[in-house]
Amino acid sequence: MNKFQSKFNEYEAFRTFKRCRNYIRQFYPNELITECILKLNQDYSNNIKLLIRYQPWHLLLIIKWTILYGDYSSPDRKTITLNRFNKLINLLNDLNGKMRLPAHYSNYFLFFKTLSFQQFWLQENPTYSRIGRQKLLFGYLNQNHKFNLQFEETTLVTINDFIEISLLILSKFREPKEGVFISVSWFKNIYQTYPQDTVQNVLDLLSKDFKEIKTYLKNLTSKKEKISKEYYEQTPLKRYPLLRMNGKYLCYSPKVLYYSIQNFVYDWLKEINPESFMNKFGSIFEKYVNSLIEYSGFSYLTEKNLIKLFGTNFKPIDFLIQEKDAFILIDAKGVEMSSLGKVSHQAEIIKNQTKNAVIKGIEQGFETITKIRESDEFTNIQARKKNIFLILITYKDLYIGNGNDLYNFIIREKLDKLVSKFNGKAPIKMSNIYLISIDDFELLIEYLKKRKIELSKFLLEVIENDSKPETKKLLLRQHLREKDSNIKSPKLISDEFEKLFSKFQKVLINTKA
């Protein structure tokens, strides 16, 4: 056991969970779920008291447990009241007190990572224009591309039809005043463009009824699963964010719906065959990152340029951005953390989840900068390049922070072994290595373009802030929003979103009339 780690009482946590479960069984499941849905559909953005009292991750957990363990037949069930509901919330707060504390983790960093996966995405305001990214990634593929064929064959809907109809569904729930449910008849004005069967198929992809969702959750929730892991999970309702009931579709939470739709095509295709998907998605993701760098106006070299300059006897990173006093190496990895990696308290588990792609990316960065330093062509300008940075871009948030965090808390041995290949000295400082999601990279590009700031200058400020506990962040966009709370997606993404959204403006007006 790590000297930082103390023993966690899983039995005490389970005993407190049983009190929550038994209390849930006293009420009509439909009423309890509806109460949670009504609260989740409120606007939390300007109401911190509401967020603290009715934490969305608790409400989603109540829905899950009500579906799984609720009493659907007893004549002794009670009607839910506000006081009774608040008592249940208090029981969840008691359970929170029985969960793993920082001392129960391999290190405190993993504790904050776990909290971040559970909570951050439900506290952020959705950036709806990111739906444009899914269109840019998948919407312009050749009609005979394997992804198009696989998606339509398994869903009975084309990728573009799914993106467009799901955006329309999302628009219905953007404002709390619009209500918490939708029905097939709401789409009647678009049946000439999209047949009713197509609309129905999209709704079916995003929803399950009580019986179906219970089976789905039951299959996911192993009897051996520890309550301490289940408590911190990102709700599995993200896979089916609508509840089908009496011919209507209830939205559990607009944020859950948004995060499901934002990545639905990616998640669906990956689920079919993860290895095959990632082999093909890598080049698509790299091309997308290239479009963002080109949009930024940076002076840069691609992987092909680097191979032409330095030969084929090494694997370079994808992009090299050149600034007056810095090189910024960028590699698009397109990876994500598994469900187990998100909730684990053990560094070994996280290590196994991240080591291959991350180590490979760092090694490529080390090799690339070593080649540059040894090259005659770069000798004259090398002295001016005082700062070297490496950015690894993942598809989803990893909450791993920078290279220092990676070294100190997760894969020290692997990095030591890698550094030994370079005469025992890392070609790039660990503090200058960042793992950021594509969400972060998009906002970073727009921030720099808007402010006309060099990337290296911004990174130096971030590194300085991340060196101090009081200003450290886990996500790059937290630094960005601290500087500009109104930062938006790059124009090429928002333009794509507007193009999609404008297609439905007339329809939206008619459906609301």
C-alpha cells in the first residue's frame, strides 16, 4: 500500500447505500424519477444554491437506482413530497461522506481526477456549436466510406440525418420553459425532408422505455461492482438520454442529452469494433487538427514535411509549430479514458489505461526534437528556440494535467525508462508536456487568434500557474475561461453549426407555434 494510502471501508459505504436504496423503494418510481428530471431540467448556470442542494450527479444516481431497485408493485408505496425528496438527498450526502477520501487513493491527484470525471461535465455550460465538429469529422466522408456504411447498416439512419435530427431534438430542450418531453408529432413539419421512420429511428437510438433501460443498467452493473466506483461513475444514462414513456420521450437532463449527441457518431462507430475504428479514425482526427492549426495562421510543418527534412528512420509528431523563441510539437492521439480508468483509485489502473498512446506520443516528441537539434538545417535557428513544448491532443478529456502530473502520479517508471533512451535527460521538460482534449484545443486556437497572442507565451503562463497549488488546473480550458469567460469555438466550427441550425429555423418556428 502506498504510504499516502489508508484503508477504505467498502462495507460501511455499502451499508449506507442500502439505506438510500431501501428509502427509494418506499415511493412510486415514476414520481421519483419525474422529480429528478424536473430538477435536472432547471437552469443551474446562475443558481449556485440549486447546484449545491441538488447536485446533478446525485439526481442522476437516484434515477439509476430507482430504475434498478424501485418497487413497481407494492400497495404501500408513498407519494413523493418535497420533504421526502429532500430526505433522500440528505441520505445521498451521507453516502458521500462514506466514499473514498484523498487518503484512500494511491495519491491525492487521482482523487481530484475522479471527482473531475464525475462532476466537471455537469457543471459546464454546453457549447452547442461543438455539434459542428461531429459534422466536420463525419459528415463529409465519401458515401461509400466504411463509417457511413457501418452507421447506416446498424442504425437505419445516415450519419448526416442523425446529426441533423438530433440537433433538432437538442434544440427542443435548450430552454427549460420548453418542457421536459418531446413526441414524434413534434416533428411533423419535417416529414417531407425526413420520413417519419427516420425520425422514429433517431429517437429509438437515443431512448429506452422503463423495462429496456432497467435491463441495460442491470447488465452494466455487476454484482461484484463496488459502490465506491458506482458512486463516482459518469452516468450510463448518457448512452440513452431520453426515457420513452406513454408515447413521449422525457429528457433526463439537457446536459446529458447534449453530451450524448455531441459524440454519438464517434461512440457508436467505436462500439462496433474499437480497434478497427481507431485505425481509421486516427487519420480523420489528424486531418481535423490540421484544419484548426491552419485556421490559426501559425507557421507549421506537418509529419510529411518533417520526414522529408529528417528522413524515414524515426516516427515524427504530427505537427511542428514554429515561433520566434519556441517550437511547439503537436500530436493528435484521439484516445479516451475507459470507464474503469475514470473511477479507479489506483495509479496502476490509470497507468494501464493511458500508457501506450501517451508514451508513444511523448517518445515521438522526444525523437522529433532530438532530430531537430542534430540537424544542420536547423542549427542556425536552434539557438533562438529557448522553449520546447509538446501537446498531445486526445478526443475526450483525460483529466491527467501536464507531464509533471503524469510523471509524479501515474507513469514515473515508464517515463524514466523512456528518458534513459535519450542519455538520461528528457529532451522536453515534463512541465512543458500537456495532454489536452480536442475541446480544449479548439478553444485555445480561438483564444490565441482573437487575442493575437503567441502560443508559447500562453503556455508559459499556464505552466507557471500549474506549478502552484492555488492556481493549478486539470483542464486547459479552465485557464482559458479564467482569462475570457466568453471564449467560443473557432469560427470554422460555429459556421458549420450555424449552417446546420439555420436549416431548421423555419421548422422550429412552426413547431413552437
